[in-house]
Amino acid sequence: MDLESKVKKMGLGHEQGFGAPCLKCKDKCEGFELHFWRKICRNCKCGQEEHDVLTSNEEDRKVGKLFEDTKYTTLIAKLKNDGIPMYKRNVMILTNPVPAKKNISINTVTYEWAPPVQNQTLARQYMQMLPKEKQPVAGSEGAQYRKKQLAKQLPAHDQDPSKCHELSPNEVKQMEQFVKKYKNEALGVGDVKLPGELETKATDKNNVNSGDRSTSAAVGAMEDKSADQKASQYSCYRCKLNMKEGDPAVYAERAGYDKLWHPACFVCCTCSELLVDMIYFWKNGNLYCGRHYCDSEKPRCAGCDELIFSNEYTQAEGQNWHLKHFCCFDCDCVLAGEIYVMVNDKPVCRPCYVKKHAAICQGCHNAIDPEVQRVTYNNFNWHATQECFLCSCCSKCLIGQKFMPVEGMVFCSVE
């Protein structure tokens, strides 16, 4: 290994999660190695969220920064050594006695996150109402799901200019204003409460203010209603089904306390994923995750995954790109004015396409150039030329003729 490669390898070794295995590609990936401007692995091209990167500390810093200068500062703590705000995740540990043959053993279940409510029974009920594969129990599929959604829904580069690639001073300023605006106008954290709890509090307040005892009596009479009638007063804002008596609901202050959701219905209106740690963005009567709220406000570069704050950018193939990031997905050469081919929604330059992705001609066994006409039948391809698309027996040209395919070969007739 030459000195340059060693330096490069050492430098990348300091990147978050260097060498972490890919959960998607398994052994095909040599380990996570961050691309120098795309938010993907150089080895397997999967995102960082697809790799088993131990980033709980990094994620807590990211969410801590998100809540800084908002009304949710009770959810963060500033570290004495560097003053960086850290997210105070509510971790819930449940101990269930399990009867064994001789004595009782204790089974401990740790939730890596739980709603920050004082009533643990309510938090436990909330968890049980989530799909099992999405409950963030330590070491489970649900904990992995939460970690992946934290990376996907709340990208650090959507709120922190220092996590972005080469922003100009003007772009930094625009981004800071944008972040301040969404913190003030859209960002929120869900509240878990029992339906009716808010109304009861409001009614109690009215009783204290007015001193009118007849209202209390009316409330008492209302309590006597059947459970079904009582539950039917409340329906989920998303699925429109009635809430069950005694089940917790999620409220969003930005939406108003006249709206409530089943725990499993508190999802982003774009990706339909559970809003991670109940962090939501409210806009035009809809709940969004951070990523899709930002997408609804700004164009996002399909190359580097960052929001675009420049007035000049490229639009191609229904996507947006920074001018400098409209590049080949394989070799990173700039594609402006060049021939390219879309492979799995990613632009690839002509040389890379021919080398890695092109169909192989059954006739001459060479790659078929993207600009050249071809004949395709099932999964077999030929150059549409007299030299390649021939009868496998008599070499008669079959362009424009009827033919019979047999296991990758073609014949002009039954004979």
C-alpha cells in the first residue's frame, strides 16, 4: 500500500462508523467507508443508515442540536466539558418476574426510547400498541428500525451547516434562517395522554374559577355513560376509527388538542413511517418527518442528499442536483453535456455503463453501447446488425424476420 493510500485509509478511519458491516449487503460489503461527498458507503453504495454503525452518542447530539433554542429544551442537557446539547432520551427498563423451576428469575426488557411521561403504565401501554417489529427493545429488530429512522427522518445535514459539503457563506446564512423558521413554525414532539384527560383538566379548572358545583355534578353524570359511548367521542385523525376506552393517544400541540392519533397512526404523511421518538413537523394539516417536511420546502440534491440553497441547480430525470453533483454514480465524473444512462434511478456515464451495466450481445459477446440499436427477447440481447442477429444454424440474418428462440439461440425455421 503506497503512502497516499495509507493516509487516505487512516483519514477515513476517523469517520463515524468506519468498517461497520452492511446490514443489507452482508458479506458483499467490505465495511463502511464514507464517500467524500455523497452520504453513502464507497464500497457497497448503501447509505450509512443501512450499516451497523454504533451512533447512539452521535444521534443524541444531533437531536439535542435540533431541540436547542426551542420550547423542548427540557429534553436536552448541555455537557459541562463542551457545552454541546445532548438529547436526554427516556430509556424505560421493565422487570418481569419469570417463575422458574426452583426460584423466580427476573426478566429485564430495556426500551432504548419511551415516551417521556411520568406514568410508566401509560408508556408501557403506548409501546404495546406499536407493531412488535417497531418496538425499540434493546438488541431487537425494533431498535434497529428506530436507529435507521433517526438517520433517515432527521438527517444532520438538514439542520447543521457544518455537516454539509462546501456551502458558501450566503448558503450557510440561508440555511440557518431556514432551520430557525422550521423550529419556530413546524417542529414538535408528540404528547401521550389518555383521551379525556385534557378535557377533565379543563373542566376542573373551570370549576375552580367559577365555584359552580353543578358543573361537577354534570361531569359526574357524564362519567356514568357506557364505555362505548365515551370512547366514541374520540376518533383517530388518521384512520378515523374510534379510540378504545383506556387506550393512550398521541397529541400534537401544533395541530391543536382537538386532534389525536393511535400510537401506530402517528406517522409521516409522505413515507408512512412511525415518527421517530414522536418528533414531527406540522404543515397544512399534515404530520411530516423532518426529511419530508424539508423536501416540501426546498429542493434536495439527488447526489449529496443535502437541501439546495443555491439559486442555480440542475433538474434532470425528475430530480434536482447541485451543479457540481450531477455526476456519474460509479466514477464521479461530471455529466454536464455528456451522454449518460439512468441505472436504478442513478446517472451513469457512457464508459462506466458499457463496462459495468451494459447488456451483452449473444452474437459477438461484446457489450452493447447504450446509443446502439438492439434486439431483446426474454433476457437475451443482440446488436441489431446483420453480423450479430443471425440464425444459429445457417447464419441467415433475422432482422425483420420470424424466428424461433431456443435457450439463448435463435433459428430461422423448425428445420
